[in-house]
Amino acid sequence: MRILTFLGAIVAVISSLMYMLDTHLEKFYIFNPNQLHALSQSAIAAHGNDTRAVVDYIVAELSKTHPNHVNVEEEWVFNNAGGCMGAMTIIHASITEYLIVFGSAIGTEGHTGRHTADDYFMILKGEELAWKAGTFEAERYPQGAMHLMKRGEVKQYAMKEACFALEYARGWIPPMLFFGFADTFSSTLDFYTLWRTTLVTGREMLTNLAKMKL
Ligand SMILES: *[C@@H]1O[C@H](CO)[C@@H](O)[C@H](O)[C@H]1NC(C)=O
């Protein structure tokens, strides 16, 4: 009985803490979706379909505007989630935000995941299709467009051919990692990739935390 009371108290404390933090999440954000969108568009305007150069341009600009919170090393890892396969490199990861380049040179299709963060998907190359259950038409996001998935929303999405995006998520990031890792256990068994992903993500989150960036 005492244990139950204790557990109840812990749950109450944690959930009120989460609630309090939740109403102040905005304060922890250092990136802005509209600025990132504008940056992607100017990168495309400067380098078109030379996606190598587009990515370099974006990372170089961000490392000027956010010198303490941007990872300039490209560390590409495959990612399997929701039936989709792509590769990503982490530009920033903290408790409340992440910024990655994600995509596939041959396309992929699956479940977006239902997340605890708002997700802004800015297309750098190719086109993304998405749709919601209960609708009959695809949403189309061509090069330069931004696809916002609000926290809790879920869709099916597809990149029919080569497609790369700058993906920015803001909200609670740690719970999203479970979705990002689940396919390793149920499908790929690629534990080396899981290890590298965990290492890079953990390193970035802890480095940012050490700089008081939640
Ligand atoms: C990139 O290539 C696609 C397909 O060939 C083309 O439609 C698009 O206009 C190109 N974008 C730029 C910015 O050159």
C-alpha cells in the first residue's frame, strides 16, 4: 500500500512537472520553422538539384547563426521506422528539438509515426506525398515546400523517387526515439546502425544539455 502511495506521488509529481514544462516549451526552442524554411529555399535557389551543395549551404549557414548548437560533422546513418527506410544525418538534437537531413536516393513509403512533437518536413529534393485516413486525395509537397505534421497527427507518406528533406521537430524528442528504433528490433536487426545512431543522438543531446540547452 505504501508503495502504491509512493508511486502515485511520483506519477503526480512527474506529470505536473511535465505539464508545467509543456506550457513553457516555447522558451527552450532555438530554431524557427519559418527561418529554416526560408533557408532551405535559398539553398535550393543557390544550388538547385545539387543536393550535396544544398546540404552544405544549410549546415554552413546554421553553424553561423547557431555556432554552439550545430553539429557540422556529417554522420549519415540508415534509419528504419514505420516501414520506411532512409538515411539521416543529425544537425541538432536536444530534449525539445531536433534538426536532421533525411531522405532516400531511391524512395520509400510507410507510416509517419504518431509523435510528441510538431514535425516540419522541408523538401530539398524530389517530392513527398502524404494522406490522412478519411481523405481521398494525396497531399503533395514538392521541392521547396514545407509539410507540417502537428503533434499527435498521423499519415501515410511516400517518396516515390529520390527525395531528401530538412526535418525539424519541436516538442518532446526522447519519446520519438522509440519509434525511430523500433524497426531495428522487429525487422532489420541492424544493431551496428542502432549503436551509431544512439551514440550520435546521445552525444548531441548531452552536449546541448551541458550547455543548458534543453
Ligand atoms: C530539380 O529536378 C526536377 C526534376 O528533374 C525539376 O523538376 C526541378 O525543377 C529541379 N529543381 C531545380 C531547383 O533545378
